[in-house]
Amino acid sequence: MKNTRRKFTAKFKAKVAIEAIQEKLTIQQIAAKYEVHPNQISQWKRQFLDNAESVFSSASESNEKSVLEEEQDKLYKKIGRLQVENDFLKKSLGEA
């Protein structure tokens, strides 16, 4: 008989973590209820709390960063092209 790992959805993990945070039941009771090891519940709870601030960060902040990164990439490409043109012109004038 082959033991396969169980895979839990993010929704399930969040549900269990929220229940652990509420502390209406002990971790042991929650573990028995959902048939999950108590250490796993503690880990999900810690991850949930560590990443809670991302819920309140606006999507525009992350979108703004990607727009800035795109603009930066365009400028780097332009700088590279201009440097190549500059080097070519220096060589053709015999300054190099």
C-alpha cells in the first residue's frame, strides 16, 4: 500500500489557520477535527499571520512597481543602444 501526500487548498489552509487564530478550540482539537497534524496547523497559522499585511497593500502599489520596472528596462536598452552608436562613431572618426 502506497502512502501519498495529501494536498490542501489555500482556502482550506486559510480556514484552519483562522480557526486556530480565533482560539475557540485548542490546536489539538482543531487537528483532530480536520485530521491534520498540530505542527502543520501551527505552521499555517504562522504563515497566515506573517503574510497578513499583503491583504491590505493595494494592487496599485504592486502594479506601479511593475510599470516602473518596465520603464527602467526601456531606459537601460536605450542607454545600451546609444553607447553602441557612440562607440561606432568614435571608431569611424579615429578617436578610439
